[in-house]
Amino acid sequence: MTPIWRALQSGRWLTASRIRGYSLILLVLGIVTAVAWVALSDRMVDRNGKPIGTDFSNVYAAGRLTWRGQAQDAYDPVLQHQAEKAVFDDRGVPFFGWHYPPFFFAVAFAVAALPYAWSLLLWLVASMAAYLAAIRAILPRRETLLVASAFPAVLVNIGHGQNGFLTAALLGSALQLIDRRPAIAGVLIGLLAYKPQFGVLIPIALVAGRRWSTIGAAAATVMALIAISIITLGAEVWHAFAASFGFTQTVVLEQGGTGWEKIQSAFAAVRNWGADLGTAYAIQTALAIGLAATLAWLWHGTSAFELKAAALATASLLATPYVLDYDLVVLAVAIAFLVRHGLVSGFRDFEISLLAAAWIVPLLSRSIAAATGIPLGLVVLLALYLSILRRAAIDRKLATSFAIKIAQA
């Protein structure tokens, strides 16, 4: 066995000083890059002709339409693009589609109350603060904020002005509170419905874990969101949302309009390799079924809650065919729970190195997929999920063996 292999197996190469050093380097590089990108822009449009905060432009434009009483127009690509160009004085910025359920117009309405630059800054600062608070609550250690801030998915999310911080904050906080405040956890899970593709497996885990009060609170929250959106925006906005499904599915997902290298799913990987739609959907469906079955097994059993939480966060990313690299902010939730579990129960072979790979992969996944076709993000997510299942199976076996010895004593 080579020294490198032994180091990867034991994880001893990742010392506390290296964790701080790597985090500081990436954090400083990220800050310098972000400041330079904004400084070199022309009235919030970068050198490539894209808005600073790219995807945030669709939220802001949808908010402007909402202020004018035309929220349903956001689901029309032509009208939405016109609204986006108007934000930047018709300077030919590219189209960024609005694909959110109608209750997310509440966020769009709020952010459009300020000028674009201030709105983007407030959105990123507030949502990042919520993300950091959630991760710090899961893993209350001195170095948590530094490592969570330097997590490369953070920089990717900031560059896109996206909602990865919000998704991670809601899911992480819900999982952290589910034992002590199950109803509040349910409300947070219900709010996650703004990103419905990430909620496919959550009901399965909650039912398997018999978390009935959380399920009830989540369902009530979703119904309340729907009712409020109909009262404030009218039922026609839901018709427009439903009518937009075809464009979203065909152009954004099936044709890879976003870019296959950006999408971290099994569906995108096989499509990038030339597979037809039927094959891609079949592989993604088979993966989702496998995830649902193993997640139900895990949540129904007596495994440590940290493993259940980490598995749910990881599986939620794997189950959907449309998961972007900025969505990997959610991976911080899984990493935090796994580190918490390992610090108490010890780390097994390769677990520390795998956690390090999961931490760094958002920095590399897009460029490697574009250059080689290798879906590194997907590979690491699958490896992490299998590692969680392996750890749960081993822990259960040891617990059963210990119980048998106690009974025989």
C-alpha cells in the first residue's frame, strides 16, 4: 500500500491547520474575484454581456412585473426577456427563465422594491447569513463559519445570484429542528416547495420516520402558500405556471439549454454522452427509485439521525434530473451532519477524504465536465451517498452484535 493511499484511507493528511489554510485561500480568492467582477462591469453588466448575478435578473424582472400587476407574464419567455432587458436599459442581456411556482413571486416582489445592485447585495447577504446560521447550528464549532463560507459552492451561488443559500438554510434548519420543534421543521420544509424538484424524497423520509406532526405542518404550509398566491395574484397565474411546463421541460432540461456541464444529475450525464431521452429518463428514474427505497430503509431504522439527515440532503440532490452546480450549497448540510457524526463516533476508512472531495467538487465539476465529459459532481454525490449507507449498515450490525452480547451475558 502506497503512502498516498494510506493517507487517503486514514484521512490524516487533512489536519486542522490545512483545513483553515485551504479555506482562507479559497475565501480570499473568492472575495477578490467577486470584487473584480463587479468593478469591471458596466452598470451591473459584465464583460460578457451578462448581468452581474445572472439568474437573479429573472427574479428581479419577475418582481417588476408583479409590481405592475402582470406576474403571469413572467412565465412567457418573450415577455420575461423583455422585462429583463428593461432592467438593464435594453442592453441585450441574455434570457434567464422564470420557472418558480407562483408563491415565489413574494420574494420577487420584495427584491424589486430596491435598485438592482442593492437588491442583489441584500439578497445574497441575507440568504448567506441564513445558510451560515443553519450550518453553524448543525455543527457548532469555531471553524464552522470559515469552512462553510469558503465552501466553493458558495462562490458559484454568489456568481449566479441564485437561491442555493435559501434552499440549504431551509433544509438544514428543518433537519436540525425536527426532533425539538417538529412543527417549525414542517413549516420550513413546506417553504422548500418553492424548489419542488428537491422535495420529491422528503415525504418518503418523513413517512418512513413516522414524523407525522412535521408532515402535517409541511402540508398546511404548502396549502397556505397556494391559497395566498391565488388571493393576491389570481388563479390565472397558476394556469400560466402550468402552461410553462412544456418550455421548461423541453428547452431547459431535455435540450440542455442550461448547459450539460452545469447540470449535476445522472440524466444530464447520459444526455451529454449522447443517450436518447428515453434512456436518460429511465436511468434517472431507476436512480430515484433506488434512492427512495434506501432512504426509507434508513429513516425507518435506528441509525444515527446525522446519517439520516446527511442521506436526505444528498439524495435530494441526486433524485432530480435538474440540479445545477450552485444547488450544491445543499451539500454543506450533508457534510456538516457527517462531520458531527464522525467527531462523536469516529471516522472510518476514506470517510474524511471523501468529505474533502465533496467539499471541493463544486469548484471543479463544471470545468471537468466541459473538458472531459466526466460528471465529477455526480460521481462524488453517489460515492458520498453509498458511504452513508455503508456507515449505517455497519453501525446497525455493530449495535445488533452488542445487543446480542448483552442479552447473553
